[in-house]
Amino acid sequence: MTTTPAVASRRIHVPLPDRGYLVHIGPGVRHSLAEVVAGIGARRVAVVTARPPEWTPDPGVPSLVVPARDGERDKSLAWVEELCARFAEFGLSRSDAVVSCGGGTTTDAVGLAAALYHRGVPVIHLPTSLLAQVDASVGGKTAVNLPQGKNLVGAYWQPSAVLCDTDYLQTLPPRELTNGLGEIARCHFIGAGDLRGLPLHEQIAASVALKASVVAADERDAGPRHLLNYGHTLGHALERATDFALRHGEAVAVGTVFAGRLAGALGRIGTARVMEHTAVVEGYGLPVRLPAEVHTAALISLMRLDKKATDGLTFVLDGPRGAELVRDVPEHVVAATLEAMPREPGGHA
């Protein structure tokens, strides 16, 4: 009889001055929550959870449990305000802590609430989706959406710890698991190398290690951290244009293919490298076509709202020196590249 070898947990340090923290990756690491809470000296905890009680670990101190609203439509200032009101009713102080347990929209909204409440209380993230484990829970970016665009209101607030329990991934539906691969696929083009074929926990660890190194070099998006937005400019626009029917990782996957095509159209990379973008994304089982219903003009308008767009249309693009921020990309080139993208049946420009 053969047995599956046990997967050892990994710890990756995010080395920030005075506020560095560990990302714990592996099966069962959620059960270390009480130890982490004790380590930061919190006397009480507010736990905002999208998971049932049996998947929400005991923080080891008196706690308030708040059911999360896990989803882009509820990632709003109104939800942050409600969370802060619940914290105040519970009497949460600056010596206490907040815990998020859910997907990326939960870590985003709860992280922002923690950043704002009492001008900042410690937060511990327990990301339960693959997307949140490889990206949303690490790095300290917190934000909510406005009707005008995604993640337009936020703050930088680093967590005290992140517990990426891979047992949570066994509970995900297939589409949600594939969705998380979108962030892993884009890592191929920003320095992680080819992660295809590695066990999932190793792909997570490599993605987190890459993000940790980038965040350590540029916590507040002054330069190198823009690399993490590879594929996200179009990706965020696609989420909004489809009213979030296209999920974040799926949208980033299509955005990654587009980034390769746009880099090729600008003469930054050759045909083989353009085709590599499609091959990598397809290799993860992710979409490579634009949705049928989206219009080019609408996508360009949404991309102008992107946080990086201080000088016209701005993208992170591959090139001879690797990926870098490219500002003021001509609109006609962007439009032509979008119109040349393959579309799902029935598409239009």
C-alpha cells in the first residue's frame, strides 16, 4: 500500500522594517491562529469569516464572529462602515485584533476596516481561496470598489501574519480553484519562472516569495511593485465590464494574454514571446479570449480609471529588460490590439 507523503508547511518572511511578518503555507496551519493571536498580545478578537464554524479556527481569546460578505458586489465602503460599527459595539480596542477568514474580497474589505478602525488595529488573514493565498492576503494592499471602478478606495495596512491553509483549497469548486491560477500564471512573466507542473503548494510558495521580495523593495507602489499588476489593467476593466461575471483570476489571465499582444504591437517583444503568453495561460486551463459582450471603447474607458494611469493609458508590459511600467500607450494601439484579440462566439468590438 502506498501513501501520499506529508506536505511540510513553509514559512515565508515579508521583510519590512519594523513590521515584517510571516506567511505560513501548508495543511492545517489555520490551527496556529491562537498561537499567533497570543504572540501579538491581543486580548480580544473580531473574526470576520466567510466559512462555516468548523472551518473557522478558535482564536483562543474572547471573540466576536461576524459573517462575511464574500464577493465583489459587497466589497464597498458601506460594508467597511458596518464592520467598524460592529467592532465598536464589541468594544474592540487598539490592543485587540481583527481576523479575516475568506477569499480575496474578504481580506481586502476586512483589511481596510482594520486599517481605518482606531486608525489601525492588527489584522491576521486566513485566506481560504487560492486567489487570496497567492495574492490578495499578502502585501498590505486593502481596498474596496466604487461604482466607477475596482479598488479605488483603500489603504496600505500590513497584516501581523498570514495563514495559508492548503486544506481550504480542497473545499473549493473547480472554477474557483482555476480562478486562483490566474495570479500564478502572470508570475511567469514577472520573475517567478515557469511554475507549470509543480505541486500546487510549491506554486503558492513561489508566488508568495516573489510577492514578498517585491513588496519589501517597494511597499507603496512607488516603482517595482507595479510589476505585480501584470495583466491587471485589462483584467480589472473586464471584471467591471462583465459585472464580475468574469472572476478576477480569469480576467487577469485574459489581461496577461493581452499584455503580451500589446507588448508585441509596440515592438517590445517578438512573436515567440507573444505566443508564450497564450501558451502559459492556456497551460493553466484559463481563458484567453475576450468575453463576447464587451466593447473595446468601454474597456478603454475603464482602463483610464486604473490606479497606475497617471499619464494616459498605462500598462505593465514585457520587454527587453523584462516587465516594466509603460506610460502613455497610444490609444489607437490599445484599441487595435483589443480588436485583434480572439473573442468568445458572438463577440463584437
